[in-house]
Amino acid sequence: MKRIGKNRIRRLSNHEIPAFIWLFRFWLVPFLFLLTGFTAHAQVPIIFQQGLGGYTGTHDTFFQTGNPGAIHGTETAWEWDSSDAGGMNFGFIRFDNIIGTNPGQIPPDAVILKAVLTLTVTGSGTASQIATMHELLVPFDDTQDFYSFGDGSGDVPLADQDYVAEPIASIPGPTSGDILELDVTEYIKKVAAGGNNYGLIFVPGGSDGVNVASSEAASGKPMLTVTIEGVAPTASRSFSKAGFIGGDAITISIQVNLSQGSQDITVVETIPADWSVSAISDGGTLAEGKITWTLAGFSGSRTLTYTANAPASPKLGAQFSGVLHDAANHIIPIEGSDTLVVIPPLYKTGNVLAVGVWNDNSGSSDLAGCADLSDNNGVIYVQDTSAAGGWPAGTIFRWKVVFYDDGTPSGEEPGWQGRDFTNDTEANGWIQQTDVGFTIGYGGNDAENGETLLDSTNETVYTRSIFDARNYETISEMTLKLAGDDEAVAWLNGVLIGWTASGTSDRGETAPDYVFDTTISGGAGGLESGSNPTVYSGSGTRIFTFPVYLVEAPPVPVVDWSLF
């Protein structure tokens, strides 16, 4: 990023491309969190851009001294250039109808904090194509040629006659793809105070030309962002429960506040996929997965509510999002709680902790994983062999090595994570052990030298630990300690409960997808980052404590759970 006084050129990189990434939370979200009594002055942005919110007041063009009869007001780019067609090219831009009392305008009595003109460079020559930006002293018409401007001569515009000699900004050497952010605060303040709004001129000062996207362009149109001081409406979401089970009904409350004045407000709430809603309050309507409330002449505080109904067999949590639209067409995010976690079931008999472990690339020399699973009473159901006493009595441990993939079509769930999986038999390649704990792997040191003695290639290992709950009626939560090299992910009775990786993946191996695709030789691996910051021990390890809900009878009879 290169700054130019109060102005700057911003070059976009791949890291700046917004991506909507869901960070799944395993700790409990705040219960019934409400934001009330907001009275602080807000910094409210007002955006003017051709076509945005119905705005049509942008006028831009360029005039040529070498071809003064040309009209360029309908082209998709305008420019400045020190040498073109035997003369010079000058860029012009103006935003009309920006001050007023209509929605989307700057109120006449507004306190203007900042104003920024944003331009997108679409073409350039050399690094010497500088320009200066000035306030115009005479109007221009983008539907006419250069002879319509100033004294009508079509000659070079004159400082202190056609424009203010003192530049508002100097622009050194932008290149194609740059985003110019130019501070025009003082100019907009002058216009708001009743001054003339003739616009701005770009005077070339280098040896080459620069093209910027015009108001006619398909993308990157000029944008004027004016930030004013004001009291904006706010909203905060809360849930009646911090987590949910299949088929659960959650009451969701959205508290809307406007501490000063009154205005028309629209609230839009987006519902997670596979969820349904009912009991929408205050005349809200549901369409295409969104609830919309229209609050005319709103002031003070009001709580909007609806009931969200979870899918019957959830494996992942749910994320809710929403925005406010105020009278000035500002978009304000709904704050507060936004994520609900799935609460996994715990059965009296026949529970399954399923863990997958794999190497992240073909050059990895070892593969190891271990897990501890215990309840709030301190009873341990799964434990690695380094613990005193070794494997807990009564737990069945089965594992299977899968070289590169398991034959499951890409993007589909293999099925071994669930408790009703019935193919974990010796005939299907599963190995059963009761004399060792949950430690698998192949490596050069004791910490990674487990029982499966794997080759140093790109395997995946699936494991299933089968156990009955003890003192069943007194269990309210469980704790998973998980370590993996290179990476591990865990499910309890088919519900995702933890993972160890700290990176992200471009191979589909994200925690919400739980697809183990190891067919890409040498690819970088990783799951999405876990959210619990507590470290178990060493690199790539985590602790997850989560609630469970008790189910006395398994919903589906499970076979093949006896010893082989």
C-alpha cells in the first residue's frame, strides 16, 4: 500500500479477496446476550455510486485539446494524458444531488467527518504518468465536447480561471488494477456549506496517460463515500438455547434500538440452510430463506422474535446472519450471538467415538494420533496407552488403514463416523484391539510410534472406539483430548466434536465437510482452525469440552459390536 499525503493507492492481493469462512464454535455462545441503551454517536457512511440504491448523479468524461470536438461522456473509462493526438487529455468528474433531506443524501446540517473519492485504474503507461486533482471553478457538461467548457476555445484549462490552482491531491504513477482513494473532505464540506459543486478536474503532469473506470463501466465505477456523525440504529441477536439437537425449536430474539429520532427501518434475517421458521412476530414475512420486517416510523426499542426449527439429523452447527437498512439506505450488521452448536447424543449403550488421522502430504515421514474421552464424573472411556492402566476396560477399539482413499465418491461421506455403521468387521479390513489404547502411527520417536506400523506415505486411518456410558443419568458434558500428526478429526455418535489442524486446505478437507481425500500427492493439507484455544500438549493438539444430551435407547439397533 502506497500513501499519498492524505490519499492512497491500494493494490489488491489475493489475501484481500473476501471469503466467507464459517469458524465453528465448540464452546458455548453467550446465553441471552442483549445489547441495550446504545447512545453513542456513530460514524455513518453515505455512499454515492452510479446505480447504487437508484443513484444516477455521477457525471464523468475527459476532454482532449488535440481533438476538442470529441465527446466521451458515455465511454466506460475516462483518462488524463500529457500527450495524446497532439495535445493533452483532462479528466472530469462530479457527483450531483448529494446534499438534501431525501433518503441516501447528506443532511444539510450533518457533521462531515471524512469524504473519499475511490477510482479504479483500468489502464496505464509508465510510472511517470502523475496528475493533480483540483476543484473546478466553472461547470462542465459530460454530454458535450470540449468547446462547451470554460471560454469555449478547446484549449488547455487555466489555473485560477477554470480550476483552483492549489491541488487537492497529487497522484504519482498508478498502474492498472490500482484503487485510488483520494481525500476530498474539504471540498465536500464546502459544497455542504452552500458552495458550488462544479466537480473536480485531473490535470496531467507526466509523460503518459492513465485510464480509470467511468460511471458507465460494468464494475469499478467511481464512488464517493462521505462519513457523517450521527446516531445509527442498532440490533442484537440472542438465542433461547446455546446449543441444539435434531428437531429442536429455538426462540430467536432480535432487539432493535434507535436512541434518537425516528425513521423507517428494515430488518433482514438470513436463516441457515435446512432450517425452517415459524411464529414470526411483528408482521415479518419469509421469502427465499430470509425474514423481512418493515418498521415504519420506528423509534426507541423493540424486540422481534421468531422460532427456528433445527433439521432432524444435524451434524454441524448453524450460523445466523442479518442486517438493518435505515432510512439513508445504510447497511448495518446485526450484532450479538450468531452461532448455535450441535449437542451430540450420548446413549446408555453403544456409543462411538470415531477419529480419522492422515498425513498432509506424500513426503510426511510418520502418522500418529491419540485421544482421551472422559465425562464430567471423571470416567475415562478412551485413553492412549501412555496412561496408567492402558485401554479402559469394556471399550472396543477398531481401526482401518486406507491407502489414498476408501473408494467413496468425492464429496460424499464415507459413513464410518456414525454409530449405525455396520461394516467395521474383519472381513471389511478392520482390525480390532483391546490390549492397547488409542495410539496409532509410524515414526522415529516414541511419542509417534504407535501400534499400526504404517508406511511413510499418504495413508488415512479410520478408528472407532465403542463404549457404554457409566452412571448415565449423571452425565452432562464430556471432554475430548485430541492429538494428531499430521491431522485428526473426531465425531461422537456422528456429530463433529473436534479437530487438531491449525491450517486451512484447498483439497476439501475442511472440518464441516469431513471428507478424507488423500488422492492428491504432495498437496498441502489441513482442516479449518479449531476455536478452543486450550492446548492439550505439544504441537497439533487440542481440548474440547462440550455438552451432551442423554438418549436411553439407541434409535437404530446396532450389529457387529461384539469382538471379532
